[in-house]
Amino acid sequence: MNKPDFTLEKIKYSTDSPTFQKAIKLYESGKVTQVEEHIRSYTAVVIGTEPYHVFVEDRRHDYGHCDCYLGQRDVLCKHMVALAIYVVKNGEPLTEEDKKQFTAPICSGKTGILNDSVLHETKKAISKAVSYIKPYNGPSRTWFYYQNSLSEGCNRLSTIISILPVSEQSASLIVDLLLRLDKKLSIGGVDDSEGTVGEFMEKTVEVLLDFYKLDQNCIRSFKKLKNRETCFDWEKPLLDLTRLN
């Protein structure tokens, strides 16, 4: 079976957690059956409450159709995602790493410093993730896909932040990221009316507060937030710490 244009990484980052986890259960329990490859597409019968006929294009896992309740309303369903996982893995077992998904940033709880090579790759990964958080100036019919792009960007960033070691170095990276996102929201044309990016930023500030509990040197990176005007005062809890120290 030829590999599709999408990857398991793409599926994880651009699919909401409940749908992804349900799709994993379908895949691991052998519910994806009669898989066939066609020209630039794949079909299968996925066994849910009844057998559903599923179609997915090979360029994007969310381009396709399913005759379940959600699929008939053009909503990405667990059956489509399960087929996409099958195509990417070619029916092979999933590893624990394959199934791990971050939809919000957390503190790793481990202290340490990134070496120059890892730091360089981390900065590249951050820039790639931020590219999904882009301006919106399209027609209303593309709104759904635009919101998905914002979610994917935030999920990618959540994964990066969640594996960073706790240190002043990492804290500085995260503060720079927050300032970058704030600029996108304030003057960069990003339409965050659903609050996807804003919520991510607030949770990221919580991660920085956890960093401080483990390494108080992180506070030095918070000081670059002084005298900054931001979109919604997300930096206030961090600045409050600098005033106390």
C-alpha cells in the first residue's frame, strides 16, 4: 500500500483528543476492515454501532466521507481517523509514543539544559508550529479549516513545551514564544474569536509558573515582559512574581 501525504504526526496534531482516542480503539480492536487502495484515495468498512463505509483521500486525512451520523454532516469522525491510522501504519501495531497526544502544554517536571543541537532543532520546531497560527482573510466556507489550523499549531506547540526540561533557558524560549503569539494576535491578523490561541497562552503561563517552583532562576526570563503591552494581560502572573523577588 502506498503511503499517503499525511502522517501519524499530522493526524495527532490536527484531530481533537476524544476523536483520536476513539479512533485508536477502533483500529486496535480490528474494526477497520476491507481496506482498499484506489487512485489517490482509500476505502474501508469500519465496524461501529453498525458497519460504516469510509472514504479518505490520500492528501489529507480529513478529506473524505463516512456514512455515519457525523460523516453525513461533513464532520471528521472517528471512523475516518481510524482508516487514516490504518493507512499510515499499514495495519501494524501502534506504539505508546504513537498514541501519546498533547492537546495542552504541561510541565515536564524534569530539570536540565538543551545542548546546542537540540536547542536549534527545538527552535525550528517552534517556528514550524507557529506557522499554523496564521492570518485569516478567506471566505466563510474555509472557517472550519482555519480553526483546525490554529488548533494544530497550538497542539504542536503543546507537545514541544511539554517535553522541555525545566530551566531558565527553556523558560526564555517559552516567553519569546508567548510574545511572538501575542504579536500575531494584536497586529498579525490572526482571528482567535474562538479563543484557541488565547487559551493555549494562558495554559502556557501556568507551565511557566510550575517552572518557577522547580527552578527560581526562571524568573530572570520573566523580566523581559516588563513594560510590554499585551492583548489580554496574560503576562500578569509572571510579572507579579518579579515584583515579589
